[in-house]
Amino acid sequence: MNRLLALLLMLHLGVDPRLRVRKERGSVTTEHVLWAVAVIAIVGIVVAAIKAYVESQAGNIR
């Protein structure tokens, strides 16, 4: 009887490990999305810097 009550209490409080796995299911996907956004931002900064350098050097051509 004590085991049954403990199991019901854990299910009610969300302590069951099976429920925890479901809550963390999207965490890997979220991490990948954040990394992708960071890489895109870095590439955008590098492209902008190269473009500015090329345009400034193009102005020096006679």
C-alpha cells in the first residue's frame, strides 16, 4: 500500500523519470537552433567586414 501511495504521489508531483524525459525532449533541438543562429550571426559579421574592406579598397583603384 505504501508503494502505491508513493507512486501516485510521485506521478502527481511530476517526479516520475518517464515524465521528466518528455519535458526535456526538445532541449537538443533548441540547442541546435541556438548554435545555428550564432553561426549565422558570426558569418554575417564576417561578410559585412569583408564587404566593407573590399569597397574601401575599390575606392583606391584609379
